[in-house]
Amino acid sequence: MFHFALKNILFYKGRSLTTFILTFISTMLFIVYVSMMDGSHDSMLKNSLKVYGSAIEVYHKNYRDLGGNEYLIKDVKTIENKLSKIEGIQLFSSRYETYGLLSFKDFSTASMVVGVNPQKELELSELKNALTSGEYLKNDGQNCIYIGKGVASKLKVEVSDEISFIGGASDNSFAADIFRVCGVFKTGLFEFDSSAAFVSKEYFDTLMLSQNKASYITVKVDDLEDVDRINSEIEQALNDENLESLTWKTLMKTMVEAMEVDSIFGYVSLALFLTVIFFVIMIYGFINVSSRIKEFGILRCIGLSKTRIFSLLFYEIFILSSLAIVMATPIAGYICHYYSVNPIIIEGIAEMYKDYGIVSDELPFSFNLFTISWNVLVVLVLNILSIVYPFMYVYSFGPIEASKHV
């Protein structure tokens, strides 16, 4: 039946060519679209982590829910020693967050003030790249403060102005100091820019009496796909019921849910496209089979079974689909791989993206062999299913009736 199917494919050139083209185009578009959608989600996640987030964060339990100095991490050095022994961790750093009052002349605003390691933050976040005026923090322990654009606007301050800070130290005593504005940043995340300020942790620890203490420890991993395994090893290494290690999936739950919803709508749109392709292929197959009723009637009269008739139609669609898929998959795969290595750059609108909280103007694709494989399988299955109704229709005629069909 395989050789018979080949002859039919060559004989019915119009139908064969149409089926081939439709399958080729649908395979190409399916693979490229899914790659672009997955790539945009990966980019969205990485961009969000770049601003100030992280793949994993280690907290004292209840700190995220209740806050307060009683829930600070008390022995940072011991925990960092344990983290340094875990494979897959690229970098980690402790941060000390507190809220206080910043004032300049007649203006005041509440702000989150964070003590960070400026050098490590170069790799952990996009804080330096978000600089709009002045300079980034230094590790020399000076009373330099790096503030968001919104904070600067509320206080009406500029670079080199001095602002006062009043807050609570880690032992619940009052802490106060005068900071010099060394730089202003703008990430595009409006709430963050309007409420965040950063100082060197070395200097801040002296003011807040927070040596060897931290609000949390942020962890950067080599591969986000490996984050669950690394997090599990961190929990085992900590072995402390008072500490918890959370991945970005928990820390950024809202974004994860948003990406899931976006994926659902993306796949719904894709399903509609594939449904249209499926029915188009089925209609062409139906037209072709309808014109061959007499042929099938004669084949049944000479003893061809129902199974062999179906096998003939199956081989015809399988050969055409396989040929189209084999030709389309390498091309689509190359496109996905190329744009995963060399993302599409949307030039000229980087600043507009930044205003919406996107810190990169790249549109990368995702190159994943497993994803490409199931994309191809879906197209092949849909094409094979497209012959079911035409087969049922042709078999609704009896052998004699079909052989006399005009």
C-alpha cells in the first residue's frame, strides 16, 4: 500500500502540493511562534530579576509577613559559608532593608533604605545601569546615598545635596545621619523608583548596628531552570527551622500567574490557527477522496479490506506531512536558534520600554529541542486526524454503489 500511496501522491499533484504547502507553513509558524512566546516570557522574567529581584532569597521565617528586627538573619557569615559550597550558585549577597524618613529642607518622604554590597550588585541587579545622574555607589563606606527618581522628585534634591535620615536601628534604638546624594536612578518601575534608596552596607551596618545581620540573602544561580534543585540543596545545607529559602516562583508569584495567563491566551490563538489549517487540509482531502469514490469502490470490489483502504489514505497523508515537516523543522529550528543567540533589537524605543518597567529592548527566542519535538508531533497528529472524516464518508458507500459513482 505504501508504493500505491506514492503513485497516488504523484498522480494527484494539485492536492498533494496544497497539503504539503499548508503543512510546511503551519509547522514553520507553530515552531517559531511558540519559540518567540517562550523567549518573551524568559526575557520578561530575567528583566524583572535584573532590576532588583533574584532567583532565590533566604529569609528568617515570618520576616516577609511580619517584618521587624526580631526576624532578621543573625549570622550572615555562617550562612554564606554554606552557600559557597553549593554547586550552581553563581553569586550571593546580603541586604539590610529598613524604612525611615528622608528629609531635605521643607520636604520629607518615607523611603525604603537598603544597605547593599555595591560591587556584588553590579552582577545581581540593574541598579547601576539605571543611573540617570551622578554616580553609582562605592565600597569605601562613605555616607553616599543612591536614590530613585521619584524620591528625588519628592524631596526636590539634586546630586551632591545632603539629606537627613531618621529610622530605627537593628536593636530598636533610633538611628540618624546625614547622607549625600551621590546618584539618582530610574528603573521605570514607578513604585520602586518612588520609594527606594541605597547605601553601602559597610557604612550602613555601622549606623544601624547590623554587622553580620541581614534582612535576607539574595542568590543568583547559573541556570534558572535548575533553581528548584539548588533551592532544595540550600534548604538541606541551612538545616534550620527558623530559616526559609524561596525561589522566584514564590517571590514573583504575580508575574508567574500573569505569564501563565499570557501563555494560555497564546496557545488558544495558536489552537485556532491550527484548527483552521486542520479543516483546510481535511477539506482538500475530502474533495480529493470524493472525486475518487469510484476508485475506492473498485478496490473494495476486488477484495481490498477496510483496513487497507484506511492504510492507503494514511500513507498518503503521512508521506506528505512527514516530507513537509522534515523540510520545515530544520529551517524553523535554525531561525529559533539564531534569534535565541542574536535577539531581535527594537532600536529607538528603549526608553519607552524602560518607562513601562522593561529594562531591555531585546526580543529573544527560545531554542528548546523538546518544545520543537512536541510542536512537530502536534502538526503530524492533526494531519493524520484530517483523513478520518473523508475515510468515513467514502466508506458510507457500498462497494457496488461506489464503483458506479460518477
